[in-house]
Amino acid sequence: MGLWSSTKLAIHELAERAGLHVSYVAPATSDAACLAALLELHQVDLILDVGANVGQYAQGVLKNGYRGRIVSFEPLSGPHTALLEASREIPKWEIAAPICLGDQEGEVDVNVSENSISSSILPLTEVHLRTSPDARFISYERVPITRLDTIADRYLSGSNAPFLKIDVQGFEQQVLDGGPETLKKLQGIQVELSLLAVYEGQTLMTEQLVFLEQLGFALYRFFPSFMDVKTGRWLQADGLFFRTQRASVTGDALGHQ
């Protein structure tokens, strides 16, 4: 056994004793690397970041090499202020005015959670509260709501391969329902899917998978999103979809060995 092989073996053994798992950072083993590789492969040049919170998603893709435009949407005043600060020195990252996207026009009450990331138009279920007590609602904000089709064109101008990311805590299907014309123009979609109801009245994963497949999007990967830490059961996962006719995925393109 060579020196490098023996060193790798020793590292893995030490990690296992500490209850850790060590793997190479590659599309096959890393969600972030996979997303970066697929955005590049499909030549994505615009990300509509719906449900941006304080900018975690945008900062993640930028850190991993994405160089196109990003437009982030966040309706709540606190996170929106944080977004403006985070994007201040990044010219290609634009923050839209505070607004909620859905399947209607007007105003809507958004419940603000203690942990911020679980804020939603929809009520929490007992499953959600039992798994994540800090998701409880502590206030609400009334915000404007509009349809994706109403505002998307102003951002899509000049884009050859736009991509839509949706993480709006149970309200994902309403965002999709509000953008039938916009969906026709997209190269890919990343959307949070629920394996069981964590918000009252939400659409579950099985129905959304059929919906997106019928629109011509193929499922490429699941990313874990929300799980019961005591049992490891997945409650939510992000689904990554791309149009089947626009790019051909090969092992070499994604850097698989």
C-alpha cells in the first residue's frame, strides 16, 4: 500500500471513530458541488431566488462558482434588510422590492416564525412543531402578493437560460401556479418538496413531481432540506429539475470518476 493510500485509510479510520464521514468534494458526493456543476452544464445565467430569507442560497451558489445574475425575492422586512446588506457589493445580485409570490394579486398575511426560516403564509402542522419547536409563529406581517407571470419578464430580459429556485415554506405550488408562462421559459427549477405535511393545506411531493414532469422537467437530484434529527426521517427535500431537451448529462461533464 502506497503512502497516500495508507494516509487516506488512516484519516477515514480516525473519522469513523469520531462518528464522522469523510468524502471527496465532487458532484457525486456533495450537494453544493452537484448544484454548481449542473448550473454550469446547463449554462444558467439567471437565478430567480424566491424565498431568499437572508440570502443563504445566493451566497452558497456564488461561493461555489456561479457567476450569473441573481434576483432575490423576500417579503419580510427583517430578512429583506439583511439581503440588501449582504448583496451591497455584488453588482449581479439584485434584491427585488419586498413582495410575496403566489397565485393571486393583492395582500396577504405572512406568519413570522421564531427561527425566521420557517415563516409562512400557511399554518404549521403538529409534525413541524414537534420536530422544530423554534418554528412557532411569534408575529405576522401584511405584505403585497403577486404572480410570477406579472413580474418575471422585467428580470428575464437578456437571459438565455433562466433558473427558478423556490423555498417558500409550503407555498411552493402556489408560486408555480402563478407562473405558467414563466415556467415555459425556464431551463431549470429547484423547489422544496414535502414528503408529509409540515404546513396545513400544502401540496405534497408526489403531486408536485407529476406536475413538473408534465411541464417537461426531469428530476436530477434530491437535496435534504428538513428532517427529524431524532430518527433521520426526511420531512422535506429540495428537488432539482432541468428541461430534458436542453442538455445532456454525462459522467465526464459532471466530473464523475
